[in-house]
Amino acid sequence: MAVTIAVTRERRDGETRTALTPDMVRKLIGMGATVVVETGTGLGSSIPDAAYAEAGATVARDLKTALTGADILMKVRGPTASEISALRPGTVVVALLDAWRDKDTVQAMAGAGVTSFAMEFVPRISRAQVMDALSSQANLAGYRAVIEAAAAYGRGFPMMMTAAGTIPPAKVLVLGAGVAGLQAIATAKRLGAVVSAFDVRAAVKEQVQSLGAKFVEVSAAAGTGETAGGYAQEMDEDYKKRQEQAIADSIKVQDIVISTALIPGKPAPRLITEAMVQSMKPGSVIVDLAAASGGNCALTKAEEITQAHGVTLIGYTNLPSRAASDAAPLYARNLLTFVTTLMLDKETKRLNVAWDDELIKGTLVTKGGQIIHPALQPQ
């Protein structure tokens, strides 16, 4: 029998993306798969049920119907308890599981005998670039962060020269020059701001400068600041003190701060103290993209827009969902490539997971009733 792939409506609060778009449905059906989509799945991404039906998918009336007989469940976020209870043992779940933090879901999937893969664990190697969901979504998050900041700032970004006088350009500081940070820099520059950026990885200095931003540099020992996978790593206490001073000196002259610094599997580094917020000009804005991991700013409140010392703090935890109509197609392509490359046998049209592939090994979270991923094992 052909592989049956199910896509259900996202049930996590604030999630408007969908894991599969009609274009990707057509590709899967063209490979011999059967696709079942729960009614309402694409509405948050402006995709009606009719578009899925036209692409060849079966639109199921409810969750139970959608998951009956499913071999693979594609999700944006991890499945809820109601979804897990409707899955057969051995069903494959592929999603952004947030596995480091959402331990209850990981444990529930293991208990249900579900085989699960976390898209956030896709390694950053050349052959996996088209599967790199973190990067595709972070790119939009960086863009959206600047748009949110501009809306809250209430002033213009570019310098404007008029007969009545000159309006100075906004000054923007970006903390963290990963995918989200670099896109934030580029977006702020396109809007006409004067941009500075900081990152513990000295290797990104050239990228920051190529976008027209000034790099705020804090010297560190050679080879530090970056893991083998290209992510930022935690620094020593001496570096942290010098880093804090450099950020404090820079932040007091900024109008907008976009903070994106994250360390995989750990709380977000605390880069902005209350004293720094207090030093900023009234009307300034901080957008904290690390809010879901505790925040880069000491005063950030997840999912809230708050005011402190005359500064607006934005703590949205899911910025890609605020651009869902663009975020969903990118994520769907990441997911489609992962599944079709590593799980579907092109000749037999059946489920055939490439268990020895490094991408499968790197993303496998649960299998056979156990939590498999080494990063999730008790220390």
C-alpha cells in the first residue's frame, strides 16, 4: 500500500502556519503517497480546504478521521495529547518538536510508541540546507522583528531632509548575527536605519559589514564563540564582563534593539540588563526574539508587549507565525525534502526510513518506546 501522510490543524496557541501547502501535496501525490488533511489546517496561512482538495488531498472532517491509517504525521509544532493518543505505535511524526524544552510531549510520544523526528535538530551541513527549517523560519523572524519594531517605534527609519528641517535616521542594534540577526540587519538597512551588530562569533564580522552595519567587537581567544555546527557557544566569565560593558556603551545611543542570541539546549544568554534598558532614550524599542527561551533582556515577558523606563519591550515567541503565508511554504518545502529524501522509497512507494543516514540519526528523538536522541538523555 502507498504511504499515507496526514497533516492536522495546529493546536498550539498562536500557531498559524501549516506543515504542508497544496503545491507540496501535489508533489507527494506525484510520488505515489496518499495525503489526508484535517479540515481547517491551512486557514491560518490563508489556504482554504478547497485548495487542498484541488491538489488531490482528502480533506478529513476531524482529527480522528485524519489520523486513521496515517503512516506519517507532518506538523509545524509538536503534537498535542489528543493527537498522540490517536496515533498508532510506529507512526512517524516529523515536526519542530522543541524537544529540549517540551519534555512532556517527547515523553508522551515515547510512551505511545511513536517514532519522532525533530526538525530543529537538522544539522547545518551542505546537503541538509534545503531541509533546514530553523534557518528558513529564522529568516522571516528577523524580518518580522524589524517590522514589529518599526510599528512600535512610531517614528521614521530613514534620514529625511525637508524644508522644515532634517529628521535623523533611526539607530538599530542587532544582538546575534545568525540567520535571524543578519536578516534583521538587512531589513533595517533597507528601511534606512544606521545599524550596528554584536555577536560572540568573530567569524560573522565580515557578513555583518557586508550588509553595511558596524560590528561591535569584543576580543576573545581564537576559535571560541562558535560550535562545530556553527551555533554560538557559551563564553567564559571574563568575556561576559567585557561583553556586558560593550553592549551597555552601545545600547544607550540606540533607538531600537533586536536581540536574537540563543544557545541550543540552554536558556537564552542575558545580554540586556534593567540598567541598560533604563539608559535608553524614552520611546526606544526592544524586540526580544529569545523570549521563548527566557529572553536576552531581563525585563522581557513572553508573548507580551510591555513598557519599562519609557522603553517598549516586545516578547513575541513565534514571529514566523506573524508572516504565516510566507513561512508555511518555506517550512513545507523543508519538511517535504526531509520526508521524501529519507523516508519514502521511490520504487515501492512505501515507507522506508534510511536509518543509517546521518540526518536521520541526528534528528531521531523517539523510537520503539524510548527517547533516542543523545542530547535528551539524563546527564
